[in-house]
Amino acid sequence: MLRVRDALGREILEGRQVLVQPQDGADLVLTLDRVVQHVAERELDRTVAEYRAAAGAVVVMDVHTGELLALASAPRYDPNRYADFPEEAWRNRAVAEAYEPGSTLKLAVLAAALEAGVVSPTSHFTCPGSLRVPGGHTIREAHGQAHGVVSLVDIVRLSCNVGAAQVGARLGAQPLHRALERFGFGRPTGVDLPGESPGILRPLSAWSGTDPYVVAIGQGVAATPLQVARFVAAIANGGRLVRPHVAAAVREPQGQLRRLVDPTPAPRVLPREVAASLLAMMERTVTDGTGTAAAVEGYRVAGKTGTAQKPSPSGGYEAGRYVASFVGVVPADRPRVVVLVVVDEPRGVYYGGVVAAPAFARIAAQTLWALGIPPSGSGGGRPGSRVEGD
């Protein structure tokens, strides 16, 4: 019953009264998978507790459609009792928290260099263990080891900083900056969730001669977990930058389904052959590189480890404070989902291949099961010997 009231909220007795029959509301259909979401939250909580980390995030996304199957953040809170939790726990870290991605950004640098033609899959570089770069900075390997002559596969597989820095320098500041913009860094993904951070990609005019070297190893750029997962999805799907989303459709009371996703094809940001080359390189990370702990029995996995120092508010980087991450695609031979695990400030061990990769493997295995994706051909998912590094 609708009644007429005055400015003070009092009912006007002589006013018109209208009887409105109750109507069923519409349902919002989400892309989230309850099994995958549960697993993502459980494994993130487990990893954060195991390494006494400050926080973490997980993204699980369909590489072809951008459908988000899971988004998890730690620490978590109960939305029904949000006032009982610290405000820091209210943040959706997968969407709102930007971090320096570290070595996972090497994929974007190699993608840009391959597309520009300044390197090829057969290119080689020399890694003496450290490299003096403009501005007086020195780029070093994680353990100071010299990798010797390295291919692009080795740069990804071993997460070679010196090799990646040389690729960035050969590409140059302007082409690298333009490529990062095209790959979606420095701007929102357009996800249908509030509070999204655009990340940080400083204008080209603010870059110095050092930036092509340091950006190539994942420093000087900040991205959200969703931005990183979105770019890796483009590698997996053949080069298209999909829009992540959680709202799939509206189901009307009469049962009609009104889809909310724009049917326009996602823009192409990489040639298909470049994407295929990178995906093959990422497989080597899991079979005999820094990410062997990400192997999933029976499936081919492609991925990349990341270990990034946290920047200091006063300049430079904080000693002993790191972000460990692993991003991967399964199955690598028939890409379906990208999974990203980010762990903020793990204590003790801090390498992405040690901290984040095992959580990736557990989440990926359960996701493959939940989606009913059959195993890869023979030889998929067999772990090799782990390589120290990221």
C-alpha cells in the first residue's frame, strides 16, 4: 500500500492511496564458482598463515571470456559484521591493491620486444651475474649467480634479471611504455566492482635512462593482481585483452535471462604467434625452472614466478620486505583459466616459486576438477628439479 505523506513524514489522510501488488524481484547471475571461490579462500588463508604474511590475494579467471571464477583477499572479514573488523580487511586486494609485480612483468617486456622485432625466440644475451645501468644502479641476480649465455626461454625459465634488463634496454623507453599502456597497465581494467585501482605507470616524460632496465625486472611500475592476471590471460588466449567481470546476467521473474556482457570481441594486443611463443616459454618455468612447485599432476602448466622488494616511502626499497607471487595458465595445451596468487610480506622464505607456487598448484588442481577439464596428454604436469631464484 502506497500512502501520501507530508514533508515531516506524516500521513495525509485525504491523500490518495494506491494498492500495489507484490512482485518478485530479478536475480543477478554471477560468474563466481562457489567451489573455486571456497578453494581460493582456503588456500590463500593457509598460505598467509604458513608464512605469517601480512596479506594476500588470489584471482581465478577464464582466459577467453574474462569471467571471474574466484576473487579472494586476506585478511578476510564478515560483511554482516564489518564493524568488528579493521578497515584494512575491507579492501578487495585483488582489485584495489597495487604492487610492484617483480619478475612476472618480464613477460610483458619480452612480449613487447618480440612484437617490435628487436629480439626473436632465438636471441641470446650474456648474464655475468650483475649489470651496471645508467644512473649508477646495479641490477643483480637473486643469488648473485652468473647464468652465462641465456636465451629468451632462459630469461623466463630462470627469471634472469640481467637478461631481462638487456631486453628492456634494447627495446627502449618509448616502445616499452607504449606497450605497457596497450597491455592494460596504468589504467583500470573496467571490472564491474567498486574501488578499482588503476595501478601506477608513470608518464613517459618522467622516465629516466634507468627505467627501461628496472621496469624490465618489474620495478618502477605498480599493478593490481587483476591487471597482471588479465595480461597473462591475453598470452593464453592468443593475444586478446578481455574485460574481467563478475556479473554475467539478470534473470527476470518470468525466467528470461538478460546477459550483461558486451559481445564485442576483446581488442587484440599481441600477435598470436608472440603469445604462443611466450606461453611455451612459461611452460619451461614449471617443467625445469623456478616454478616447478606449481606443477599439477596430469596437466601441462605454464607460469611465471615473481619476487619483488617493496618500495620505501622515503625512496629505494625496504630491506627484508617482499611480495611473492605466481601466475599460471592451465591447461597450457588448451588454455582455460589463469590463476594468480600474491602473498604480501611473507616471513622467512619469500621467493614466489616457494611461497606462492604451491598454493597455485592446489587452487589450479581443484579448479580443473570443478570445471570438469580433462587431463593433458602424456607427460603433462610432471615436476622437475627446482631452480633457485624467483
